[in-house]
Amino acid sequence: MPKAARPGASPPRARLVAKTGGSRRRSALPLPERVEGIFRRFAAANPEPKGELDYHSPFTLLIAVVLSAQATDAGVNKATRALFRAASTPRQMLALGESGVQGYIKTIGLYRNKAKNVIALSQKLLDEHGGEVPHDRVALEALPGVGRKTANVVLNTAFGEPTLAVDTHVFRVAHRLQLAGGKTPLEVEMGLLKVIPEKFMRHAHHWLILHGRYICQARRPRCDVCIVSDLCHSADKWFEGPPPRVASQQGKAQA
Ligand code: SF4
């Protein structure tokens, strides 16, 4: 990844435009063409985007996503490295017990509640799904600690479904790129599902998350290195002078 623009730096606009193809003008393209252009560029830049949580099975993915609520992927990976060595199946997780799981995930926020959910969902997987993670939204959302966002991640990443989990990054990028509006993650998810062409749906979730995490950052969007800047209509877009400090416009992420 390129380095972040130095706060206060104000490179001449002509240089930025030459380097990034960026533009201060609003694209005149109708929405479908703009969306096509945005996702074509994401696809060209990163044809096989990957999430940043470590896992090696649908079960370890499910646990990692449950643990990641209000925590960073790096923090979760640090904890799960040892946890998954000790337990990588529902039965092994049950054998560890709640206090055993707590011991591995103490560095993650809300760890007591998360450990409780890990044990309860492992039990439910054994009781109702033969120890397997179900390939089914309703069954996933019935698991302790699993909400729509977690179910979407598992359906997309483990089972290849064209679902789209809306976390804080996706919520922000969808608004800035004016792909979808709404006050809740569910409204934004529904809006995105309407405008993103099917051919891009498999990876749309990861492209939007990675763009939000590394480029279209909340307080200082890195418009000078953004590959879709000329297709962006955001009022937060900048090209001259120091990047603005932007008031948070993030919605509450769902579990
Ligand atoms: S980084 Fe800037 S130009 Fe790119 S999508 Fe975000 S606000 Fe728009």
C-alpha cells in the first residue's frame, strides 16, 4: 500500500491528477455506468480480494468473525493463532470450556460475552447441525452471537454466496461513493444489492472493506491515491491543500 499523505501536504493538483487520474469534477455518468466503472477498477486492481481474518475452515471463520465485533482483525488473529491450535472444531471448543476460551481471547474486547457465545454456538452446532457450520442464513442467525453481518461474511467467504456484509467501512464507502444511502447497515446492504451488478457481487464485500480500511478512511480519506476518485461525488473528496478532518458518518455495525 502507498504511504498516507502527510498531513498538511498540498501537492499541486496537476501532479495528483497525472499520478492517479483523479478529478475534482463530478462524473457525468449515470449511476449504473459509474458503478460499473468503480467495480471494474476494484477488480482490475485486486482480482481475488481476501479478508484479513485468519481461518482454515468454516468453523474457524465463524469463530473469528464472532470475535471480531468491535475488535481489529489483527487483534483477533493474534488471539486465534493460539486458540485454533488448541481447538479448531466445536467439540474441541466445548472441551476447552468457557474459562478456557476466555484465557485465549482476553486481549479482545467483550471477551467474556464472546467466550460464552463461542461455547453456546459450538454446542448448538453439535446438537443441531452435526458439528458443521450450516450453509443457511436462518440457521446461521439462530446461532448465539451471530447476526446478519456475521452470517453474510460466512455465507460469502466460506460458501461463495453473493452476500454483502455492511460493516463500518462498507457503510462509509457506500455513502461517499453514493452507491447506497440509508441510516442503518441493513438499508445500505439492500441499496448495494440493488445497484451492484451480479458479476461483481462475489467480491464486492471485500473490495469495499479494503477500500474503506486503506484508502477511503473515515477521518482522512486518501483521495490523492484513490483509483475511483473521478467517479466519486463525495463532499469529503479533496485534491488541494491538506485533507479535511471529516466528522464521523459511520453507522453502528451489526453483530
Ligand atoms: S478516497 Fe476520496 S475520492 Fe476516493 S472514494 Fe473516498 S472520498 Fe471519494
